Amino acid sequence: MKSKHFLIASLLFLLSLNVFASEATIALDIHDKDGEIFTAKDKDFLQQWHYKQVLKMKITEKDRDEYFSRLNQFTYKMSRLGLPEYHYTDAERKHEFERLVDKLDAVMKNTLSPSNYIIHHKSFDRIEDIVYEKRNWEE
């Protein structure tokens, strides 16, 4: 079991070497307005940053795994909104994104303690702001 944890920690360390260089600012690139919003490097940075926010929740490893599982379900759906198969206009994409954010918010509000929900809400709001900025969406 210890070797599994060591392997995971090593992998996370290697993936996050570039992340720590610019933690104070989030410089994200957008390649194509209809394509993905974030590069792989951007995603790595956001995941690492968000993981640090989640550690502030001081929840058990099992609860943290469940939290990330729920979060990943929603963020996966959000990331697919730009795919050509959906034929969404920018306004429709924004509407669907907001719908998924509201649904995620409701799930987390019912799952997390009030203090942990506040941490989730603040950190996901920051990610939301970045998406709005990169998509040039108005709130």
C-alpha cells in the first residue's frame, strides 16, 4: 500500500513541477474559441491549485475521493460543451455551462458540510471566472 501512495505522490510531483513556478498568477492560453479552453499545462495548474483548496476542507481520503469523483463528472460534461457534435452557439454553450455549474453547486451543497461547501464554492467560482474570461462571456 505504501508503494502505491509513493507512486501516486511521485507522479503528482512530476506533473506539478511546472505548476509551482507561477502560482500567484494564472496565465491561460486559448487556442480556438470553439475548441478547448485550457491547454494541458493549464489544466494541470488548475487541478493542482484546486487540490490545494480541497485540502483545506480537512475531509477524509474517502470523502475527498467522492468529492473529486462528483466534481470530475461535472467538469467532464462542461469540457465537452465545445465539441462540434453539439452544434451549440456561444450563447447556448454558456447556458449549458451555467446549468451544469448550478447542478454541481446543488450536489455539493447537499453533500458537503457548510464550511466545506464555502471552500468548494469559492474555489470553483474562481475557475468559473477564468472560463468566463477566456470565453469572453458576460456574467
